[in-house]
Amino acid sequence: MDQELDRDGDTRGATRREIMAGLATLGGAALFPAGARLAAAQAPHRRVDVHHHFASSDVLATGRVQSEIRNWTVERSLEDMEKGGVTTAILSTVPQVLEAMANGGSVTGAHCRAANEFGARLVADHKDRFGLFGAIPLTDTDASLKEIAYAFDVLKADGIGLFTSYGNQWFGHPAFDPVFAELNRRKAVVYTHPTAPACCANLIKQINVTEIEYGTDTTRAIANIVFSGASQRFPDLRMIFSHGGGTMPFLIRRFMKDAKKVPALLQTLPNGFLPEARRFYYDIAQVPIRAPLLALKDVVPVSHLLFGTDYPYLTAAEHVDGMKEARVFSPAELRAIDDNATRLLPRLRA
């Protein structure tokens, strides 16, 4: 009889049905002819950072920015990229929007438009060094649809960036379905950045709320988009989750168990939780050490891991060195993680 998990909780003990479903979803290297694999091996090495922050002058002028980004300049970004061997950094406008609403307001179309246009100018001014994940005001459906069209059709953004939650709503909430349907129609890359939700701010006074809540809110977003059935309703979305998937790899057994034992989920997830989680992509920003990387590798195929730095909160060199020192990935796997993003973002292949 198939076992859901080994007694020690190792995901290698997942059911045969889950493993096969995951392979069917992802495909595999064995399906590609030897010539294609050889061509891929000989392709130029590109290190693409999918988690790179910036701040425009108007946001910096407010003074309501975290200390790490207070002295941000494009020159410092490029310098850090050079030191870490980063070919291209994809700019995330989402934290830029967060800083713009630091006075307690909500995300608006105006915030997103200003951030997206500033990011697009950086891309235009530094050809091939930057890309762009444009922001949208997800809680405003009409404004979001308008900004999606503008970001893709006018600014030529590489994808759309979202927060993991808005108020007390996470991905999979029915209110977000029209926006996710349009992103699905476009087969969009959707980068996600965590935030601290209203429910859980300042629960532990001694540490910054980001230290626990960012990883936790990423996990909530992953769980809700899967358990709500949204990941299956919108199968053409290519979702990127930050920081190694938060705590998802450590909670994988619980999620797999619920998908098989909770009656309401049996029909929603006929193949279980694991194949859905393996369809997503995960950056390694803020987790370039052995323990979280071991857990992440055990749950997610290397083909779905992406290089990320969270610059300026950590540097590119810290991630390059940390990934090597962790001794979790082979040199070939490290190379793949560096440039897996080029499969998601065809513009980078040119």
C-alpha cells in the first residue's frame, strides 16, 4: 500500500499517485532529446536575480523607508550585481508601493502606476541589466485590470508582482478571481512578496514583524491558493514565492495529510497537495543556508528554484557564497538555479 509519508516525515515517502502527478505536471529532463540537453549545457551562464528591490526619489523623500533601502541608488544596485555576478535583476515594484503607502493608506492604482513607470525607466536606461515585475492594486478589480494591460502592453513588464495578502484576504479569495483569470489568460509570471497581515502585526515585541510574519504569510498564501482550488482554476499562472516558500517545506506533511483526509478537499485536490506546490517557483532570497535549502530541495524540483537576493537587505555575493557553503546543490544544480528564470522570462534568452 502506498504510504503518504515515511514515518520520519520525509516527503520522499509521498504516494506514488502524488509523485506521478507531480512529474506529469512538470515534465522531466528525460523527455528532452540529448541534443537539446547538450545545447542547454553549452548556453551562456546567466545569473538572474528575481528578488531585487529599489526605491524612487519620491518615496525616499518621504523619509518613511527602512534603513536598508534609505541609501538606495541604481549605481549601488549595479555595483552589488557586479560583485555577485548577477547578469540581470528583475525589479520588484511591490515593496516600492508598500513604502509609498507607509502612512497607512491602501494600495492604489496611482501608487502602482508611479512605481511601474519608474521601474520601466530603469529597465530602459540599463538595457539587459534590469527587468520589471509591475505592481497592481489587487483589491480594486477594475484598476488592476487596467494596470495589467498597461504594465504588459505598454511598459513591457516581465510579470506582475503581488503581496501575499491584502487585509485578511489571501490568494484564492473569490474577490480576486477576475484578476487572476486575466493573469491566467495571459499566462503571466506572478511574483509574490510577503507582507505582515493585519491579524498578526507586533505579536512579539522583541523582533521585527518581518522576521516571522513574512515567512508565515508566504505559507498562508501558498496554502490558500492550493486549498481553495485556485491553483487548479488558473493552471497557466506561473507563480513565484519568495524566501524559499516561507515555512511551507517544513509544514509539507501536514498539508499533504489534510489534502487526503479532509473530506471537502478530496474533490478539490484529487492528486493531493504536493503536485500543486511543485508547480510553483521559489526564490532562495534570505535562505542561503543549509537547513532551509535541504527542506526546499526535498519538496521542490531544482528546475523550479530561482536565484534571488532581496537586495539591499542582503547582497548577491552573500547568496552566491551561502549557496556554495551550504553544500546542498551540485555545481550543475547551482548553475541551473542561477538561470532557471530564463525559461520563465523568454526576453532574457536573447
